[in-house]
Amino acid sequence: MQAERILNFLKAIKANNTREWFNGHKEEYKAIRTDFEKGVTQAIARIAEFDPTIKHLTAKDAMYRFYRDTRFSLDKSPYKTHLGAYIAAHGKKAFHGGYYIHLEPGHCLVSCGNYWLPTNILTSCRNEIMANIGQWRDIVENRRFVELFGRPGEGSWDDAKGFGIERLKTAPSGFPRDYEFIQYIRMKDYCCWHSVPDSFFERDGWLDDMANILKVGKPMMDFINSVIDDYE
């Protein structure tokens, strides 16, 4: 993937986020979009080697629109300043978790997991964690997982790594506040991410490096997906 060219375009659109500028550089956008699509196709093929549930996907199934929905936002900038693809077996809008790659100047990352879960599914996930806390801790407290993603509450989406985007300040209703591992019950999503250098997607071997990160996060995602799949 020509990541440097993609990131240079994204820097330019951040500085000139208008329809007039974009229309004057539409051919460049089409070129970097095509290149990103090729990279996503390669990523799908590589991930399918250890997770065959996503092998039916195409890049277009995974890629997000570049145009922003500004209807309910105070920011009326018409275009995003990143490119992203969510490689999820049940589709981008399903609760079943998947893998995400994100190209943004100074904030490239790879991620996997589940987010935006409704309360009823979250409650079931929390109950499953409590019922199988030993298995859960083996997955999310092993040395490699913590090295790559950290622990709940240690990082935000803008940090180099993180596990859980949002969390409650206290225990959710119906759960004991004094539970020994309450940090996992307070989580509102089960997503983990790891930031990579801007040069990551450009270099030889990036597909293997991406796979090595995602394979560490996959058991956590599989645990949560096993609960979610009862609802889908």
C-alpha cells in the first residue's frame, strides 16, 4: 500500500476541508482510494488465514465512506481526515465484532473487538465474564495482550494503545460494586487497539505485522462474540 501518498492527501484535506478544494483534487482522491482498497483486499486475505469467517468479504464491504454525515454535528467539514475499514464477518453494522485498520496522519492503528453494544447485550457480556472470570483473565491479562493493548481505563482512543473506549464510573445496575474485577464489568465496549507508525502500512511485511497484533486480540473478541451471536 502507498501509505505515504495516502497520508499526504489526508494531511492536505485536513488543511483544506472544503468541497471546492476536494473537487479540484478528485483524481488524486480516486487514486489513493483505489490504493487503499487494494490494501484492504490484502488485509482481508491475510486475516482470513487465521479467521476464515471473514474470507467472503470484499474491500467495499469493509471500507467506510469518506464523506461525513454533518446533519447532527456542529463540525460541518464535508470530508473525513482518515481512511478506515472494518473487516467484520457479519457486516459493518452488526454487533458481532471485527477487525479495523485506520490510516490517519499521526494516528494510524489496528484494532479489533466490539463497540456500541446495547444494554441488554452488554449485560449478558458482563454476566459471561463474571461466570468465566478465570478464562477471561487468561485472555486479557496475559503479557502479550497487555503489552499491545494495555488494561481497561489506561488509554483513550487518542493514545498509543487501549482496551475499552468507554466505561462507567461505577458498577452497572444490578452488579456488585465490590466485585474484585469490576474494571471489566464497567466497560461499555470490548474493543482493543494498538497505534502504529505512519510508515507501518508502507513497509514490507506490514500484513504479517498487522496479523500478529490482531491475533493477540482475537481471543478476547471471540469470547464476546460468543455472547453476541445469541442475539443475532
